Amino acid sequence: MSERPFPSLSADLQRLCWHLRAWCLLLPWQLRAPLSRELRRLRPGIGSVLGHALAALLSTGCASLPAPEAARPRSMALEQVAHTRLAQVARASAEGTDPALSGFRLLADGDQALDARIALARRAQVSLDIQYYQVAADATGRRFLRELADAAARGVRVRLLVDDLYAGDSRLLLAGLAAQPHAEVRLFNPLPQRGGAVATRVALSLHEFERINRRMHNKLFIADGSLALIGGRNIADDYFQRGGPSNFIDMDVLCSGPVIGGFETVFDRFWNSEQAWPVHALLPEAGDAAQARQAFAQALSGLGAEPPAAPLDRLGYRPVAAELDEGRLTQHFAPAQLMADGPDKVEADTSGAPDAFALEGALQAMREARSQVLVASPYLIPGQRGLALMRRARDKGLRVVLMTNALAATDEPLVHWGYARYRAEMLRLGVELHELSPALGRRAGAAPGESASSMGRLHAKLAVIDGRRLLIGSMNMDRRSMRANTELGLLIDSPALAVEVTQTLQRDRDTGSWRLRAGTRRPGSIEWVAQEPGGEVVHAREPGAGWVMRLKLGLMSLFVAEELL
């Protein structure tokens, strides 16, 4: 499941669609209806965006949101949590450390990351405050929502905030959770069109294009105001090594200490914002609580128990559940800076520059680098501003290493097309480029005890600065994270964490990626170099990029402005 808004349309195409709608409304309905049906038969995908748009424009009216409720109940983080078991574990884990420092532990493997979420949900006694871009209706999503419902049944206050773009697929589950006592669910920045698949909802909401384009990309899980998880993972099979043919290589961090207060403040701002709508105002399924609970129970029937996590992950850590039961977490303690956008970023005028506190903070930290910057980003479009930063880094004598997905590995080939325009110039500036190979990435993405048969796709959003400061969160290095999405991240001053991330990325680079270098065929050409068991293998042409793929991406790129990728 992609993290990019679907579809992305340029402003020019948007204006074209408005003109088409004006002309098509002049047609009699006898002609509009059959033409609309034919257009809707197009296969969903970026390439059929125009077809879906035309289908929407031929409709007799525009979808619209219901009138806002006069009052939306405000609620804030609960402060009486010191007595909870999780608070006690957090205090015990920090014994002997500076109270001004926060505790951190990386979660590099999918099974350990899911175990952590389930463990926190099961042990929460007071509150769960949770914020995600995607909560899928697959096995992982259903298991996750079941744990939240079980917590609510114990009397835990559950607040779940989900971005609305992909929420349509989980509407029955979200309505069912909201119907449980002590649980509340809200949808962020809802699309006017409420029913149908994602492509249909987007197409029928094109008259509010900026609403579609601006999303809440945050990932945050807070338990009893004492322990929190942030990082790159959404709630779906692909993010926890359960995606079958393809899985995401990702990273989270488990946090405790003073930084938790900042997380609660961010969550409360989003939860109480005008963009957060209670599900009962948007989902008809939430109207009858008893029926919603029954549908929720049916959707969860047959869901088996979660298999146990591996005894040790790739970093040598035991499962979070086991450490919580023992009363002490293995963590590194360090100062940290929270970087977060506000909910009003989604309402920013596109003619101005919205406040991008998260990514701006990350870029500022990179500007302060003295020796090297190592970046991993699945979606990487530097633009002219990014090239200027790389040029400045070259002039300072910094080593810059960038790792992203190869074309054959990415779930967003059009985004990769936008990145590819800058590769030759980045190499000329001395940047070390690595692209994760899908075949090699099978080995890189497999944790101990997991199958290496599925394709690995980089999804982690990480940067290591000068071998001591770690950036981790939801931010990609692209204009979307800068201008359109709300993001959340941390800058942690911890050499120990920096070493763990560097070693993990180094292993993935050595065993699962192509190293790019300037080619010799012609100026601006590129070669892809892989270290295979038999030695170095060099590709003079981009692996996985046949002429059909290049033609398709070239044509699609004509309809999508770079800032929308």
C-alpha cells in the first residue's frame, strides 16, 4: 500500500478537468451516464487518473462533507499515570541516569515492532493515544484494532486518529472500534466523497484538490503517557514482514522520559484540531453502535493469535513484551529534539510556504554536519534546494551517502522517475548513491528467523550525522514532506544509536543494493555496481527499466508536477 496520495495531479491538469466538466455538463444526461460508466471501467492506477477524473467530472454534482458539528468534544492527555505499570517500568529503566535525558531503543525487525505495539496495548491501564497515516483492514490491522478494543474493554481510554485517505477500506473496523465504550476514533482531513474505493473517492473529490493532496503522515503510539513509538511504520502487513511477495524495510524507536510530554502535546493538537472529525459524523456504519460492534466482532472472527517474536532481533535485543514483564527496558539515554508539524499545515495556501518544522529541523541538523551525513529515504527528490545543500556539503568537504530504492524495488515508480533526473548531478557533486535492489534486498530485509523469499523495499526514514546524531521519524526527503504532509520526527544525540543504525544500513548497502557511479559511455551516463558472491557486477543500463517502463513513466510525468510527487 503506497504512502503517496493517489492520484497526484498537477495544477494544470486540475484546471483542464474543470474546463472538461463545464463542457460535459452541457451534454444531456442520456449521453453523460453511459460515457461515465465506460470511463469508470478503466483499471485503477496512476495511468488512469485522467479517466477517473473525467468520470467524476461527468457526474451531476460534487461530493461534499456534512456540515461541521457545532461542538467536538475536546480531550487532553491524562496526567495521572505515575501509578501505572508502564510508568514504573520507564522509571526503573532510567535509574541512575540524568533525569533530563530520554530513553530510546531501536526496533529494526517487523516481528519485534509489532510485538512492541501489542505489548504496550495489552499492558496499558489508563490511556492509549495513537496517530497513523494508514491502518489497513488486513490481518495486522485487524489484530491491532482488536488489541485496542480489548484495552478499551478494560477501561483504558483509547483515542485513535487516522488520516482519511485510505480509511475507507477500514471503515467497518474503525466504526466498530468507535462503538466500544472508552474508545473514540477520528479521521483527519476527510475527503468529500465518502464511499467507494480510494481511486473513486479521489476522483469524486477532485473539486477539493488541496484537501486530497495534503495528508497527515505522522506515526505515533503513546501508552499511559509513559512509553511511545515513532518511526516509519504504518499499520499493515507490509510493514511487519507479513506482506507476502513484498515487505518494507523499516525502523521504529521506543521512547521514554521527558520526550513523551512533547509527543502528548503534538497528539492533543491534532486530536482537537478542526481537521479531526469524529467517525460518527462521516461513516454511516457508526450510526448504530450495537450493529457496529456486531460487524466489528464478525470482522475479527477467525483471527488467530499473534506468533511470538524471535528471541533476538538483528540488533541483539529481546522482545519488548519480555522486557516489560521483567520490569526494565534496554535503552540508550540521550538528549533529543522533537520536530513536528502542526495540523494547520494541511490548510496552508499553496502560494505561500507552509511551516515545515519537521523537515526544516532535519535539514538544519544536516547543515550543521562537520564530517559526514548518511541518509536513508524511500522517496528522495532533492530538487534545486537539495542540490544546493549537497553543493555546500561538497565545498565543506563532507561525505554524503544517500540510500533509496531502485526502480525495480520502489512502490512509487513515478516518484523514482522524479529522483532519477538528479542522479547524474548528485554523483558529479560527490554524493555516494546506493539503490536497494529487489533481488538483493530479499537478503537485506529478512530478520533472523524470517523468510528471505519476499522482495525488500526500503521504507525507513533515517539520517545519521557525524556518527553521533540520529534523525528518525516519518519524513521523506522530498517536497511532499516539506510542503504537503504533516510529519513527526526526533533528532537524538546518541553515538550508540547512531552506530546501530549505521551498521544496519551498511549491511543493507553491502548485501542488498547497487552502488551508482558515473558511466563511461557518454557524459551524464550512470553505471550500477553490485557486489555478488562471484565478484563485482556492473550494469550499464538501469536494472528493471525496460523501454516500455521508461515510456510509460515519461508520459505520466507530463501530467504530474514534481512538487506533487
